[in-house]
Amino acid sequence: MEKLAINYHLTRNCNMGCKYCFATFEEATKTNLSLVEKKLIIKKSSKYFDKMTFVGGEPLLDKDLVELIKYSKELGMTTMLVSNGSMITDNFLESLKDHLDWVSLSIDSLIEENNNFIGRKCNCFKANRESYLKLIENIKKYNYRFKINTVVSRANISENIGSFINEAMPERWKIFQVLKIEDVNEKEFEKFKVENSEFQNFIKKNITSELSNIAVAEDNDLMECSYYMINPEGKMFDNYNGKMSFSDSLLNVDVLDALDQLNISKDKFYARGGLYNWKKEF
Ligand code: SF4
């Protein structure tokens, strides 16, 4: 198997409460894995995956995050973090500059009221254009490769986020159509749902020619079964047919056995542009 990319949802804890969040993992029963167990999951993953992305919840709430990023780098993997940004400090960035390759920020709106409506809010961070730009300046100061993820929903469909992206200039801008997952985020989903045509209009409006080489758009179809993902219990999972299914934990089985229990398509991984030049030379 060619080495691809995997997302490890280290924790379901988050200091924000986005109503369309799919990474709440309420069904998980054993989420307090030890450092040794988490390392074993990473070690097994490194046999088949070349890039390890740490996600949550908010991954900075996991006390082992720094250690696990360093461990993944020691194993030769490209390392990436996906964060809501609220807890990223200078100290954190300084301590990981030789171990973490990419920092990705989840930025769905530049308008605080819209972020409040989404639930993208906490006491320690004002989710607005000014705060995000300041944070991005800091991230770039440490020479990280930098990416932005944006979920398009009813809350931000009218915003011109492209103009902000022009200013922030990430190396990669991922734009997702908000996705419904059964028994996870369906309760309030109707408030946020956007049709395919609306998503395509957002893409047309926001991806200007300057952004065409960094922007990657994923509608609901492209997002289905195209990601390799691990939950906080160490189980791999898919999102086939709008529902999450889980494998046995990687604490007990190998990656290939876990994949046999799931519907994840390598072709769809390629089709969504999952493979790109992610290596960083130090
Ligand atoms: S910030 Fe991210 S992990 Fe936290 S609730 Fe929002 S979408 Fe979920």
C-alpha cells in the first residue's frame, strides 16, 4: 500500500461548541488512552501512512499532543495539526518548530456574530478577522507550512472569505460543504445545510484566479469515504452513507485489518486531492 495521509482525532474535548461539528465522538467509551497506547496507534499507522494529522475536538486540549507530534516526526512522518487556533501560543509554536510541519486553522467565518451562531466561540479568543490575522502572522513567523480549512454552511454562505484568504495567504485552502452525519450533528443541521448549487456558487465567488492554485473544494460526495481517520479510542472509522462506522481499535488489530472492516476508498482519497507535496525540508 502506498503511504497516504491519516487523521488522528486525539480527543473529543473542545473549548468551542460548533453545532455542525462531526468530531464529538459521543459514542466512544474509552477515550482516555495512555501515552503508551497512543504511541502504539501512531507506530502502527506509520507503517501505512506518511502524513499524520492531529485533530480533535481541539487537539491542544490533549496533554500528550506535543510528545506525540515529536514521536511521529521521529518515525519519519510529515506532521500536521488542525486547530481552532484559540490556544495556540508563541511558546507552543516555538517548542514544536523542529517537529511539526504544518499548522492548519479551522476558520469558517471572519464575523464574530456568525461564529457565535455556529458555536465557534470561547472565552479565550475572539473569532474575528483581526484575531485570525494576528495568529496567522505568528504562525508564519516560525516558518510553519500553513493551511486554512473552511466549512461552508448557511452561517457563512454570503461572506467573501476569498478576500481574507488573499491576505492570509495559506499554502492550501480546503473548503468543505457542511456534512450531515447521522446521530452526530443532525439535530440542528437544517439551520446550516447548503445545497450543492449554493456550495458551487460560493466556490465560484470565492476562488478567484489568484487562489485557484491553493484552493481545494470538497462537496459532500467527495468527502464520503475518502478520509482515513482514527477516533479517540484508537478505532478507524468511515462516513459511508452519512453514518459513521468504526473498526476494532488499533490497540488490538493492525491497520489493514481495521481497513477491511470499513468502506474507505483510496480512489476517492486521490479524487479529493488527498495526495500532494506535503513534505517539509528542515
Ligand atoms: S472548533 Fe472544531 S472540534 Fe471544536 S466544536 Fe468546532 S468544529 Fe468541533
